[in-house]
Amino acid sequence: MNLDETAGPAVNGLPANVAIIMDGNGRWAQRRGLPRSAGHLAGVNRLREIVRTAAELGLESLTVFAFSTENWRRPDYEVEVLMRLFRRFVVREVDELDRMRARVRFIGQRDRLPADLRRTMAQMELRTAGNDGLLLQVAVSYGARAEMLDAVRRMAVEVAEGRLDPDKIDEATVSQNLWTAGVTDPDLVIRTSGEMRISNFLLWQSAYAEYAFVEECWPDFTPERFREVLESFAARERRFGAVSAAV
């Protein structure tokens, strides 16, 4: 494995490529006696601030887990609220993201999303495609196992058609067939709300990522706290399976 292809350069000691599992909206709302929808709205507002902070810090990419394949199992009314808020985010933020020179990319099973939302997402991607700032990658209707299964199927088709030698399949081949193809793997994965699991998120891409599990629910994860977590990354020694230089 060529580590230069999977680990982005640090920005002033900070990770260049960050992924976030935005967890805890519902619990945040329940603790305040509010409907879960209020937590999701607060979460959208927080995302706006975190994206702006990531751009200001000069990060290369930010990947956020907005809606998982498993989230489709939630009650219909909650799924409807989430889709409505997601649509609102895309429509309202496109001007600001374009002004920031951010490039937006969506990954996941788009065919499960409402048709009008898919069109709006595609328009946002097209409008920001030429920007050279932060890459904002939004995982919606996303599951890492589904992503890897899709990659396996693509490679199987190529092998069956004689366009791919199975003996030549390596890690780079797999990466090129993932939904994140062309995007540097995360240096740091953050999960909010105190839960210590990865919930089927970027399983292949985060093989050598550092993890940070923070107690704050997503709506309470302020830009200041975000900076603290990024700064703590600089103190870690990333060995990628090798021996520490201090040994």
C-alpha cells in the first residue's frame, strides 16, 4: 500500500481529511423536552458552522454521515422530516458553499431518495464542481457494507467481460470502485454523543484513521470543540502498522 495515497498532509499539524459521524440529535432534543425534529434542525444548523470552520482552517476534505442505510428503518414521519431538512440544507446552503469555493459531493444509494431531492443534489454538485476549496462529502442513504458490495459487483462485471484480470485486483482497484473514488481517506474520524462505535461508516477508507469519540451530542459540538479535537490529533503518532520511532 502506498501510504501517500491514503493519508493526507496535515494542515498546520491538523488533519487534512476529517470525517464525522453526526450522532445525538434525537437525544439532544429529548433531554430538553423537545420533539426529535427539533434536534435534527439544530443539527443542520450546527453542520453549517462546522463546515465553515473546516474551510477556514484549510482542511482538504470533510465527510459527514447525514443519513445511513439503516436510518430508513426509522418511523416514516421522522424519515420525512430528515428528508425535508436535508432538502432545505441543499437549497439554502448552495450559495454560501459556492462563495466559500467549497466543492460538494454526495455518496450513497441515491435511487432510494426522492426524485426531486436527487435533482437538487445533482444541481448542487454541478454548480460547485469547479471550486478549489474544501471538499464537502455528504454521505446520505449510505452504508459502508453496501458500498463495498457495490464495488465487488462492479469488479465482478469487469472480470466477467474480460476487462479486469482478477490477479491484478489490489487495494487501489477496490478504492477506485468505491463511492468515494478519487477522495483521500480520512486522517481522523470523529463521533459525537458519547457512543463508541463506527456504525457502518467508511469501513474501508478508515482502516488507518485516528478516532475521536466525544461526549457532546452533535448540536452541542461547537466550532471551538471541533478545533480542540483537531488540535489533539497533532499530538498523536500515526504509525500505519509500523513501529514507533521512539522504540
